[in-house]
Amino acid sequence: MDAIVDRFAQMQRELVHERFADFERGVLQDNIILCDAKSGMLLAFDGAMVIFCIDTFINAHGASPDAGLLRQAANALFLAAAACFLVSCHFSLTTVIPRLRRGREDHIFWEARAFRLPVEQYVEQMEGLDTMTERREKLQHLHMLASICKIKFDHFQLAIRFGQAAFIILVLAELTRIVA
């Protein structure tokens, strides 16, 4: 009787582990999607601001190339803001670009050899996997997703910081232009 209870407890622990791994995968995937969406919106804003800054610089520079010191300062600030917005665009793009981790072969990654097999061979191979291999590969995949998530949020944070700096510089440029 004790063996049956122990086996039942073991099965229950394994089920809880699997449910937790599924939950963790969902959370990581949601965070990756959220970060990509925010980066896409930031990229659109930054791109528009780069064009605005350059257009403002060209119009101001073309209108009076012999401008005074304050107008030259405003022009320099517009260029600096455009450069910071451009750097923010770069980090927004590197956030959205997929992070492919190659090097080990598993049965989860979409480029794995198993997915290149004809469907019958694929099903046969997947049905032949033991539960320990499945669990190990699932946990390795979770670790990879966590790494991808961390890199994405690190790049997104840099994109935000450069965007903030660019916006402050742009406000200073506009104020300098008004005073000039």
C-alpha cells in the first residue's frame, strides 16, 4: 500500500512540475511578446522623430545659413537629438530581431532536424522519446526563453534611455530655437 501511495505522490509531483514549466513558458512567451510590441511602438515613434529632427535642421539651416550662435546651437541640438533617436531605433530593432540559439539539438526548436523529417518519421521519433529527455529539453528550452527575454528587455531599456535623452535634447533644441 505504501508503494502505491509513494508512486501516486511521485506522479503528483511530476504533474506539478510539468504544470509549473508550462506556466513559466507562458509567462516568458508573454513577456517576449510584450517587449517586442513595446519596442515596435518605440521604433515607430523614434523613426518619426529622426525625420522630424533632420527636417527641422534642414529647414532651419536652409532658411539662414549664416545664423547666430543660438541658432547654430539649436541646429546642433537637433542633430544630436536625431542621432540619439537613431541609436534608440537601433536598440528597438535589436530587441525585435529574433534571438536564435543554435548549438545543441533538441526536439523543440523549430529548426531542429526532427522537424525536417517526413511527418510519419517525425511522429515516430517523438513517440520514441523517453519522459526524462522530454523534460530535460523542455527545461533547456525554458532556460533559452529566459535568456532571450533578458536580452530583449536589456536592449529595450537601452532604447528607452536613448529615446528619453533624445527627447530632452529635442526640447532643448526647440527652446533654443524659440529664444534665438
